[in-house]
Amino acid sequence: MAVVYLDCAATTPLDPRVREVVLRYLDEDFGNAGSRTHDYGQRARRAVEQARQQVAAVVDASRGDVIFTSGATEANNLAILGVAGATVQGTGRGHVVTTAIEHHAVLEPVRELERRGFEVTVVQPEAGGWLDPQAMRAAIRPDTLLVSMMHVNNETGVIQPVAELASLVERDGLSCALHADAAQGFGKDLAPLRHQRIDFISISGHKIGAPKGVGALVARRRNRTDRPALAPLAFGGGQELGLRPGTLPVPLIAGLGLAAELAAAECDSRRARCRAFRDRMLAGLAPLAPVVNGDQARTVSNILNVTIPGIESDAAIEAWADLVAISNGAACTSQSYTCSHVLSAMGIGARRAEGALRFSWTHDSTLPDLAAMVDAIKPLRAQVA
């Protein structure tokens, strides 16, 4: 059997339907979307605007709210640093709230703001890996400029209460901007991101069957009129409202648009298939007595983070090298031996964190030979014993 790929939280295979669209705009309709004097450019422009509408529809935003980027990392930076850059000095807005379980694509720009003199409050998660929306609300102050909170954790798959927090902020009439890093949840958990009080949503194409190198920041206009001000991170060209200059990668954008539309249209069926896959994975691995890292009642259906008692993650990955391609969920890095900041924040001890394994799949993934996986671990367990 071929090695089964189960590292879809890192990147997903390209959807064949998306591939057809990408190739069309690479080979046939290859015009520059900024060229308005001929049909080649106009066709490219129409493709970009269609994709903008397709992305916006997933989160119930307006087409003009979508700013195309190279991915969620750039979108996160544009939201966090862009809001700070647009803040008028002397307004007294020098406070930012984030969480201890964010991706480094959020934590690093927040640290940059800290270096620039902003005060940062970092909220800790509950033991199950989820954030208490009341704790998030309590961290917001009159001088809070921005709250940045992920939608789905990339290591554990735990869904975070972004909509609940948005409702609290709306109820209390708070003016701070809300940002959701939705790299893992966009197109998979639809309702929360449609809350109109969420100002910024970062998405990544290659997490939903689109190509690498494209994503978007949805900068939602409150009441369909005004959006929080953003300052650009780069200059020249004037594309994307002047916030993201450079020639638009039409093939990638068109692919993202179709992938977003398909994800929303097929969300329920995909979720059901992923949930069935998860159940079979847990049943098949049961002889190894895996310990799930993260509240199972709060996780998305396509990510499973487990520790096999007594087995380090690197040893398990090596034992399964001919069977399955997975990740250790960033539990430990070989260079620094520093355990996952996510699992540490959840209160999980170093020994258990060092054994953390992340399985992640799509609705089209193939189930691996679970019996063979169990057999491959038996010699390791014997060594431990």
C-alpha cells in the first residue's frame, strides 16, 4: 500500500475541480487583471471579482470586503499590524488582547506590536484547549485596540468561541476590532464566522483544496458601511484597496474562489464523512489506548491530536513511515526541544506533549491500515515495558 497522507492540517491535496480552473487562467485566460484596455485583462478581472464574491459568501460578507493575500500568515499580519498602523497617535488605544494558543503567524506580529510599545494581554485556555469567552471579554479594556483569537486550533482542532466573544463585544457596545485567524476553520465550520461583529477574518487557500500561495483577509464593514481602518504593510501599485500592492495571481485567486464555494456547498456532507473517518481512526487505534489532547466535544471533525502512552512522537512517526504521513503537531522541535506552546498552555505535561501526534484528513482521505499501525507500535511498547 502507498503511504496514506494524513497531514491535511498542514496542507490539503489540490481539488481536481480547482485544478481545472487554475490551469485555465494559467494557459488560456492568462491576462493581467489590471489591464483594462483589452479582453484578456477584462476576463482576468472578472475571474478575480467572481472569486472575491465566492470567498465573501462563505462568511456572509460583501465582495468588496475581500482583500487577496499570499495566505493566512500575510492576512494575519495585515490585520494586526495594519490596524495598529492606522491608529492615530494620542487616541489612547495602546492595548491588544490575544491568546496563548495562537499560531505563530499571530503571536509574532503581536510581539512586534509589543516591541513598538503596545501593551499585550495573553489569555490562557481551559484544560480542554478552548478559550472561555467570558475570560476574553474580561481582558478587554477601554483602551483595547484589537482582539485576535483563532477560530480552530491548528494542533488540537479545538473550536474556539469566536462568535460568542463577538456577541459579548456587540452587547457591551465595545469599539475594539475583532480578528479571527480562520486558517483551519474557513469552509469547515460556517456559522461562527458569519457573525457581523467579527471585523477581520484570515483565510488560507491550501487548507481547503486550493493552491498554496493564496489566501485572503476579509475586512468586514460594520453595518455594511465602515470597516476599521487599515494601514498597508507594503506600497506600490495600488491593488486591493491599496493595502496589498502587486500583480494579482489570477490563477491562484480563481482557484481559491472555487474552493471556497465548494467548501461551503459541501460542508455538511464533508463534515459527516470526516466525522465517520475520525470514529474509525479512534476505534482502530484503541488497542494502543491513545489519550486525546483537546476536548473531543469541541473539536472539528478532521483533526485528531493524541498521545500513545509511553511512546514518543518521533518513534511512532518512524515506525509508521511506510504506512501513514502525519505530524507531531509541533509537540516538540528537534532543534530546541521546546514543547508545544499550545499543549503547555493547556496544562499538558512535557512527557505527554512529547508523544503528541496530529492526524488530519479531508472528506476524500483514505483510511490507513490501522491494524498494521497497531502492530508496528508493539515492539516499541515492549521496549518501554
